[in-house]
Amino acid sequence: MPGGFLAIIFVVIFILMGLRVVQEYERGVVLRLGRYAGLKKAGLVWLVPFIDKMTKVDLRVVARDIPPQDVITKDNVSIKVNAVLYFRVVEPEKAILQVENFFYATSMMAQTTLRSQLGQHELDHLLADRDRINLQLQKTIDDATEPWGIKVTAVEVKNVDLPQEMQRAMAKQAEAEREKRAKIISADGELQSSEKLKLASDMLVQSGAALQLRYLQTLSEIATEKNSTIIFPLPMELIEPFLARNKPKQA
């Protein structure tokens, strides 16, 4: 009886020693005596004690900062670029069996790819077409990490740090461009204004009465604004009718 009781206790302990819990977002890669023995899904699982070894792999999306990398662009500008890498494990067995440390390996692959890919672009293109460059980086890193069971979902270039002299040169260029646009807009305004003035003058020349009314309106505006005496020249065409009326009639 004591021997049977001890056997039961041994079996219970043996079973309890092999119990493991796998979370919903995890998968367990099982090695039995060093050989791959399958995957364990979420829930309560049992392993053969001292024989089976299980490594849990997180299937959630992981975000990793890519440290600032020194990059020389195609037009020989030295810059520092950092980015963010988003990836997840899609084949847990490959992530454990095909690479020693898939986190470290993926990070190193992202760093080397960032330097090599960005070095193929000129600075202006790098600053202006960042979305397309992000997609290119994502595809290149994803192709390299596919044998490891890793899916790269996105790569986002965060900051592009330029040398101080390059920043000053770009600031001067931007200021010159703004001045150029301002001068063009001012010149267009002057052109439109001169065209309107020419059109108005042509209309006044064609109508003598309109010219006289505009003349009198100008006098009225000046008299309203100024209280001092104003000497204003009058065209002879305006006062000729009054002069002719006051001339004595010849017999």
C-alpha cells in the first residue's frame, strides 16, 4: 500500500512537472531530445519532463528602433538617419531553428539595409520621396528575413540629420525661392494693375464727359480731405464753354 501510494504521488508529480501554459499570442516550439517535435498552441499543454524542451515565441507585432546610421548619399552628402522597424513572427519554428536570435538578426539586417539603400539616393530625393523609400526598405528587409519566419510589416524613416553647413545652405536656398515667388507675384500684380489702368484711360479718352466727371470727382475728394487752399490746374477744354458764353457778340 505505501508503495502504491508513492507511485501515485510520483505519477502526479511527473504530470504536474510537464504542465505549461501558452498564452493566446504565443506559440511553443517543442524540441524532443534535440529534435523538432511540433508546435504547441495557446492553452494548457503537457511536455515530457526532462525530455521535451519548449521555447515560447511571441506572435505580436514588435517595434524596434534602428539606431542612427551614418549614410553617404549618392550626391556625397554625409547624413545621419534613424528609423523604426515593425515586424512579427509568422513561422515560429523557423524563427527558432533557422537563426540564433531573430530579434538581433532582424535588427542588424535593418541597419545594414538602411545604410546601403539610402546611399543609392540623392539628398533631395531622400527628403521628398520618403514614402516610396520606406516601401523599398520594407520589401528589401522582408525578403532577407523571410527564411527566418519573420514578416516585416513596415519601416518608417524618422529623422534625417544634416550637417550644419548643409542646413544653412538649404535655408538660404529656401529663402531665395520665397523671395523669387514674392517678386513674381508682385510683378504679376503690377502687370494686372497697369492693364486695368490702361483700359480705364482708354475709356476716359473715348468719352469727354466721363473724363470731366472724373476730374470733378477728384477735386471733390481733395477738398473733403484737405482744409487748406488748393491750386488745381483746369484743362482749357473744360472752361471753353463758359468763356464763349461771356464773350460780347460782334455786330
